[in-house]
Amino acid sequence: MQNSWSRFIQSCLSGFRPLAITYQVLSSASVDDLWQKVVDLADVSWHPLLARTNAPNGLLPKPGLIYRAVTRLGPIPIRIFVERVLPRELLTVRIFALPGVEERVSYHVESTVCGTRVSYSVTLRGWLSPLVWSVIRPFAARVAAELAHAAEQAQQNPTRPSEMRDLFGAVLLGLVMSKVGTC
């Protein structure tokens, strides 16, 4: 009886094909700047779907890492499992938000002649995937563009302490050199 029941469930669920789509954007930011935004698990301020994570600052994604996040759609806690990491190229995670749906997300960054291409791929599986997709589709369409924009903004407005120190050193050196030239 159990065998026929599991075959029945499998036949019912076989009609649900995975929903998959990829969004791509060209950016003027460097591969390194884009990669820094992708792997900074604590800062998801640029992400249209995620509000915050419990990942500490400086934590780098490694396969097997599991952390939690909260969505902007409501206080829905989700678990994120890091599947695959190719440094400066690819990050793949699985997102477990609700029973009945599994989401796999990939961020791919590559340098091209025209700039840096950012690809954001989403694959949804499970019987709830059509419902979930209808809710997250407008947000998912913006992820790659928001990531590129955030990396370009970070490139234009450097706020990292090491860059500020270098800028301060350059200004100080310029002042010293101008004083030496006037003597």
C-alpha cells in the first residue's frame, strides 16, 4: 500500500516542473567590487528581497555554511545554505523558506569586453513554487541591477578605511611636496 501511495504522490508532483530564469546586467564596476558585494553576507542593503542576515561582518561564504535571513516581504525567517563558491566568479546558495518550495540562487560575475556581467539565476522547485514565484518575481527581476548599482556606488564613493588612509596619505604627500617646492 505504501509503495502505491508514494507512486501516486510522485505522479502528482511530476507535473510541477522547476521554474528557472536568469537575469543579466552589465556593470562598469570591477569584478572585485562586484564580488565583494556578493560575498558580504552581513550587508544585504542592496538586495530587494532580503532585509538582514545573522551573518557576522567579515564572514566569507564557504560550501556547507548555513545562515539565517529575514525577508523584506514580512518577518519570514529563511535559512540559506551555501552550496558552491568559485572565488571572484560564482556563488550558489539554496534558500529554504517554506515547506513545499526550494529555491536555488546563483550569482555569476564575469569580465567582458563591454564591462562586467552580473548574472542572477533563480530556480524554484516544489508544489508551492508557482505561488511563490508570483510573489517574488518583481523583486527577483531587480536583484542583478541592484547589485551592479551598489557596486558602482561603492566604487565611486570609497568608504573603506584602507582607501581613506591612502587618500589621506596622498593629500599629506602633496602638501609636503608643495611646501618643499616653495622653499
